[in-house]
Amino acid sequence: MNGGDEVAAAPAGPPQSLDWKFSQVFGERTAGEEVQEVDIISAIEFDKTGDHLATGDRGGRVVLFERTDTKDHGVPRRDLERMEYPIGRHPEFRYKTEFQSHEPEFDYLKSLEIEEKINKIRWCQTANGALFLLSTNDKTIKFWKVQEKKVKKISDMNLDPSKAVGNGSIASSSTPKHCLANGGSPDRSYNYLGNDFSFPPGGLPSLRLPVVVTSQETNLVARCRRVYAHAHDYHINSVSNNSDGETFISADDLRINLWNLEISNQSFNIVDVKPANMEDLTEVITSAEFHPTHCNTLAYSSSKGSIRVIDLRQSALCDSHAKLFEEPEAPGSRSFFTEIIASISDIKFARDGRYILSRDYMTLKLWDINMDSGPVATFQVHEYLRPKLCDLYENDSIFDKFECCLSGDGLRVATGSYSNLFRVFGCAPGSTEATTLEASKNPMRRQVQTPSRPSRSLSSITRVVRRGAENPGVDANGNAFDFTTKLLHLAWHPTENSIACAAANSLYMYYA
Amino acid sequence: MAMIDEPLYPIAVLIDELKNEDIQLRLNSIRRLSTIARALGEERTRKELIPFLSENNDDDDEVLLAMAEELGVFIPYVGGVQYANVLLPPLETLCTVEETCVREKAVESLCRIGAQMMEQDLVESFIPLVKRLAAGEWFTARVSSCGLFRIAYPSAPEALKTELRAIYSQLCQDDMPMVRRSAATNLGNFAATIEAPHLKVDIMSMFDDLTQDDQDSVRLLAVEGCAALGKLLEPQDCAAHILPVIVNFSQDKSWRVRYMVANQLYEVCEAVGPEPTRSDLVPAYVCLLRDNEAEVRIAAAGKVTKFCRILNPELAIQHILPCVKELSTDSSQHVRSALASVIMGMAPVLGKDATIEQLLPIFLSLLKDEFPDVRLNIISKLDQVNQVIGIDLLSQSLLPAIVELAEDRHWRVRLAIIEYIPLLASQLGVGFFDDKLGALCMQWLKDKVYSIRDAAANNVKRLAEEFGPDWAMQHIVPQVLDMINNPHYLHRMTILHSISLLAPVMGSDITCSKLLPVVINASKDRVPNIKFNVAKVLQSLILIVDQSVVEKKIRPCLVELSEDPDVDVRFFASQALESSNQKKMPAPVTCFSNHNQTNS
């Protein structure tokens, strides 16, 4: 990988724009290669340390990657983080393992097909060197443990497998058990042993324990530890862990349920927006996330563009929100599409829990949890598509659900777009950073040359920043935007400026 | 490969299967670990089996759980208490696995072993183990360590005791909430082993830390510890240290914490004594009874009797009873239901006058509640209130409630009330029963739902037991037998079932004279299901009646049935005949099966 000349951060003022470089690609398409539907990535998530990355795809698989560049130094990770590791090193990952998390199913009671597509992945607390994660499709959440196991071979049995049994090896689990010479089954003899047989005081010297030889070879084994099923009537859009390490939530269109990680057969409904009469339904839940540190706070977004923060301490069923964040509709701008494009497709808490980032069809918005009058910053992502909303509605693109992410330091935000583009904005006060990158080996190819100045006159007083180049429908190279190649899923490394994003079946990684 | 003598073969298989690929076989071997140990002898168990188990601990959770359990009772197989310390290493590793139930079982087994170990061994091996776990790299080890301090602490020398207290204090402030939760859970039993002076200083400061934790889940467990800790302290210390905390908790922002307080409060009252209870805890409890969150009110309402029992009657009448009145009309049915299940217990506490004046109206309004659960809960505790106010006052309001429940459209509600009929009958007496309930009992025998008919048949039997055969002869048996002519075959089957249940209660004479003819008659039924059930009933009657009756009446009938065109009828008839021949105790007829769905 290219060493990279790091841009030194300016001593004062807003941080400078990052110079993004290509780092890695997994599953790159060769020219003319057809993308298989099942291979399309549908979820990306870094773990808390940033040492692991998981992706889920429409085929129900989860693929894990592990970081390779920090492991070999012998310096404990914690020290590395503290000493601001020298520049020139960026996260590099390698394929670790993959497993089939979900299979297609059929709900016979409702005559519904249940897709295997992974909607969300969330990492859980690691324990004993094993990795734990939650993965969910539309209906069922699963808790996975991935662990390296040393390969063990068993030798030296009491009974020679080949001789004593005569019908297969002793290790085989096949039904014909070891038959005794006299035709009796061993099962019966157990009882005989237990009741009547008296062992000599010194034991029986001819018996021996199996010898287990542990080889240096290791195997990565993924095991499904728990299945949390049958709690959602609608499609699950989010799962999110609580900071207490023992509970998590799952959200579908109308309800949010609270689970204990160790109890898979019961969950508690904490939010229910289902109206008594489904004809009165005007709003659905689109995304939900726990506060990163406050165990009793969670936020969920709705299709009407509002974010509600609820306090689990208030009551068992949180029908009333503690805080509501929504932007008042600009007068006179209402159209057929207003409500559709206001729908929030994703929300993320910043790492410190102070800010919430939301993505709707046209914009990214950053909200201060202490200020519910409006967003502190709005970044235009798709403003240039406004004239085309009719077409986008026709071909359903307007319902695409783009994800968003924040950098670990909270200084930047990113989200995806069409033509495999994604955009990075600086959200620190005074920052004008607005970068467009393409998910390819040459990310800056389509970089818009001069990010336009934000329009900030009076608005700067309230720190409302409206920014983002008003791109024409045609990019710098004259390519028309392609609505079939959309970059929906991306994730920011928790501690470094590194982004992983999914372009169809390929996983691209960039660093700055 | 070793040559194994034939008698040893099974044990050899058992040992080999410790490493079988089939988890069921491994599990089986682990469950027979004591057999393996006896076969190997004590010395080889210590030197080979235990190390073998220590090394092979990456098995499935089920196997590890079984291993953790077996090792807890393994001391005799390693040569007695003086060798108990060899069992510690495998359990120590099991204390670090990530599956909670395995860890908990390993901790339990370690405690069991530690409790038997000699003091010197505890100091030399058990305490270092606790310290290692408490300093474990992963939270799983630290979580487990919290449960072991209570065993380690008492036998530790003074310096080590100080260290152990310091380590525990660290665990109470661990980064991981899981560890803090475990520390909070175990604080009470650790505190029980600690000397009074340290209790007041060290333990109380740990307790304070936990009660101020950011995580609701930790505070929750700290509340649970309040009562246990309070009981260890002198009442005045408890009032000084625990009381402010619990009063504070009763106003916590989190409803889950308040819920815990509502559940625990009466225990704290016992620990602090009457005066602080009156001045601080009664007001706190009243707040909880009026909490905004229904879950909290449910918990508080459920403890209202226990709380009142430790108060004097005046306090209860003055402060608690008004709240109870409010709760009886609470908007949440679950609150009313919780109240209904305990409110009867208040009657003895309040005494007759207050009960009639204040409690009875509440009680009657709950009895008319729109939700069946509430009414059922009242009826289920009828005996308690009967003792105080007598049945006359009750019966007027009771009967409509019972009748309504008896006809409820949810069969589970009907089922529940049937279960209480014998209790009601015993409380209300024969007279009341004859007038009002008898008809209901008969009506249930014709219910649409099988479970109700089944329960009704049982009910008839229990009534016969309660009031005796003579009464049953007058009030039950004729009505029951009448129904054998019901046009619906399923109802006729219910009657047969009732007869088989009644017969043992009624005794041989009545069975022969009244019940048996009806059954014999039923053997001429058109429906095969009735006929083979006749065969089954006759089989059960064989035990009750005289041999002569069997020969004269039952056998001829069975012989006839055994030539029936229907295969099931022939089968059960010949089975019954066989048992009449053998004259031995056949298994009682347990189920009234419904083999082929013939029309009636």
C-alpha cells in the first residue's frame, strides 16, 4: 500500500480537508463481471476497537475482516492509541472468516417469504478472545460467537476403534454403538456398573484416558449462540446494543423491543406506534439506536423526518418521548414529495453521545441533543436531484435508504450517494470541508474541484451551515449519474480516518 | 491399544466417549464422571482425570455445565478433603467461560468445595484463585470472582482480609457494568462474612458507590442488596446508612429502580425498626403506591399485605388503606389484579371492624371488576376473608360474581373458577352450595370445551370427597347419571369419565347398585368411542367391586365388547378382560382418549 503523506492538522481553526486515498478493495469486480444479487453488501460495521470489520450481504452471509497493521508490533493496543501512532500507517484489513448467518425461510402462517438478507450487524462485547456479534434479517436476530479453536486430535483410546467396534470409528456418532461380544448393549452395562460393580481401591490400571494432541493449527469457528425470533410483525430495520452490556433493542416499522442478550424467549415492547386502526397509520419507525453511554436513552427516527429521544426510566412503555427533533417545514415548499424525501433513512449517535446525525433523502443533518429547535448543521447531499424527483419516484429510487456515519472524533460526517459516490463533510465549527469521492481505486477522480463556499450570513450565528456543492446532474467528468449504482452502506473507523463502503458486492476502504 | 477385559468394556467405552464427536455421548460420560473416577482410583483421578478435564475445557456449553456441576461433588473421588485443592484448576477455567450459566455453576461448585476445604488449603490455593480471577483480563473471570469472596474471606489472615476487601472495592468500580452488577449481587453475602467495624466503613462505601452507579442495572441490584445489608447492621446504623439510600431510591428517576424498591421495602422496614418505618418508609411506600408507572404500582400493590403486617393497625388504616382504596379503581387491570391477590391478607391485620367498614367495600368492588383475573384472585383467597367477616355478608355479592365467571366466554376463566369450586364449597357450606352452585357444576359437564368438561368431572369427584358419599348420592350422582342419555356422544363420554372418578369415592356398594348398571347400559351405545371407553371404565371398576360382581356383570359385558366389529373396542375390551383375569393391579385409567372421530 502506498505510504501516504499525511496532511498535518492545522494548529488552530477548523481542521483542513482530508486527502483521501485508496487503501484496499475486497471483492473487486472485473470488467464485464455480472454482480450476483446475493453478493450485494447490505450491512457494514466496525467493532468498537476498529480491529474488526463485518459485512453482511443479501445472501445472508456475514464476512469478517481483521486489522493487520497493528497486530505485529508487540506494543499493547492501548499504548498505541495513547502515543498517536506515527503517521504513514493506516488501517489495513484482511479477510478473516465468513459464515452463513441467515437462510431464506417461509412463514407458513402468513404465507410470506422471509429473505435471508442481513439488515444490520452490531458488534458486542468481546470475551475470552472470542468475537460476538448480532446480525438480523427482516424477522430474526441472531447472536454469533466467532472463535479460534486449536485443532485437536484424539489418539490412544481404550478401545481400538478399528478392532473393537467393527462398524466405523469410535469417534463417529453413527447410531450403531459399540456392540459387545455377547450382544449386550453398552447402555445396559452402564447400569450394571453403577449398581453392582465394585471397583478395586486402587482403580483399574488397564483403563486410560484418551490422549488429546493439540496441534498449532487453528480453526475459526462461528457458532450461533442464540436466536431471538418471533417478536416482530414487521421488518426489522435496526438492532442496537446498550452500554450496560446486557441488553439490546430491535426496531421494526412500528415497534421497538428490548431484549436481554442472554434471554432469547422473551422481549419487552418499549415503543409501539401502531395505531388502533391501521388506516390511521401516517408514520413508521425507520431506525433506532441506543445512546453510546447513557443506558436509559435511545433515539429513533421516523418516516416523517422526526427524531425522538426517549428515556427508558420514565415508564415501561415509552409512548411519550423525552425529546423531539424535527425541522419545521419551510413555508410554501410543500409538494407531493415533501414527505417522502423527509423520511429519515438512518440515524447515528456521535461517539460522545452529544450529537445525532440523521440522513434523509436530500440531506445529512447534525443535531445537538441539547437543542431541539433545529439541526446545528445541514449538509446538502442530493439537492441537485430536486428537479428529478418525479423520475426518482417512478423508478423507486426515492425510497433508497442511505446510511450515514460520523468519524470517531466527531469532526466529520459521511454518507453515500448514486454513481457509487460518497460524500464527506467537515462538521467542526468553521469547517468548509465537502468532499465527493468515488468508490473505486481512484477515489478523487470525480472530486469536485472547488467545494463551494457555504452560504453563511446570518445563519452562522445559530451555527446552521448549509453546504455542499450544488452539483449539476452531471459530474466533473461529464458522466451522468447512475441510479442503479448506489452506495447505501458505509462505516467510519472508530478511531482513525478510514472509511469502509460498499459498492454492490465490493468493499472499498479509504484512509486519510 | 490396550486390551480391555470384558467386564471393563462399558467403563472403557464411557471413558472413550469423553471425547466422542457426539455431544450426547460426551454429556453422558461427563454425567458419569464419578463412575469413571471410581474406576481409575483416587490417585489416578487426581493425577490424570482432573488434569485431563482442565485441559479439555473448550467443549460445548452443555458439557461444560455438566462438568461444573459434577466437579462440585467430586471431593470423595479425589481422596477426600485433603486433596480438594486439585479440583480448583478445572473449575477456575470454567469460571472464565463466556456462558453465564456455566460460570455460575462453576462458582457454585467452587463455593461448595471451598466450604469443605481446610483453612490452610483455603489460604494456599483458594484465596490465590479468587485473586487471580479478580484480576482476570476478561470480564468473565472478574464477574465470577465476586461470588467467591464469601468463602475466601473468613479464613484469610488479617492482612489478606484487608487486601480482599480492597479487591472487592475495585470490582465495585470495574469498567465493565457486568462486573459491577456481579459485585452488587454478591455484596450482601460477602458482607455477611465481614466483621462489624469493616462492615460499617468498607462495605458501606462500596454500597454507596454502587448506589450511585451510572448504569440503572447496577443500581437496581444495589437496591436488592439493601435489605440483606440492612439486616446485618444494627438498627440505628441501618437507619443512618440504608434508610436515606432507600428513601432516595424510592424517588429514583428510573421506574425499574422504584419497582425494585417497591418489592423490597417491607424487608427494609423489618431491619430499621418501627420508628424510622413510621417516619420515613411509610411515606415512601405511599408514594410508590401512587407512582405514575403502573409496573411500580403493581409491585407495590402486591406487597401491601406484607407491609401492613409489620405496621400497627392504626398506621395501616390511616396511611395505607386510603391508597388501597385508590388502587382498587386503578386504571391498570394488572394493578387491580395484583391488589386482589393479596388484599384478603389484610383482613386479619386490620381486625373485624376495620375490615367490614373499609376493606369490605373495596373487596366487593374488586369482586365486580370487569376483568376476570381480578375477580378470580379475590375468589381464590376467599378462605382468608371468611375467617374475619363470615360468609353471610359475603354470599350475596359472591354469588353473582361466581355465576358470571362460570359463564365467562373465555374457557380459561371458566377453568379457573372450577378449580376453586371445592374451596368455595368448603367455605360456603352445603346449604349454600345446594341452592346456588349445584346447577353450575352440572352445566360445566356439558361445556363446549373439553378441558372444562374434564375439569368439571374432576370437580364432581372433589365435591363428593368434600361432602361425603351420602350427600353426593342425593345431590350429584342422580344428576350426573341422568346425563348419560345426552344426545351428544362427547357428553356421554364425560359422564363415563365422571363415573370412573366417582366410583372410588362412592365405594363398592353404591358403585354396584347405581354406577355399574349405567356403564353396562352404555356398552350398547351406537358410538364405538363410548363403547371402548366403557371397556376402560369397567377395567377401572374391577378394582373397586367384589369378585362376584366382576364375574356376573363386568366380564359378560366385556366379552360382548370383545366381539365388537370395531377394532378399538375389541382392543380395549380384551385389555380389560386380561386385567380381570390377572387380578393384579392394572395401571389406573389416566386419559380418556378419543380414538376415532365417529359421529354421535
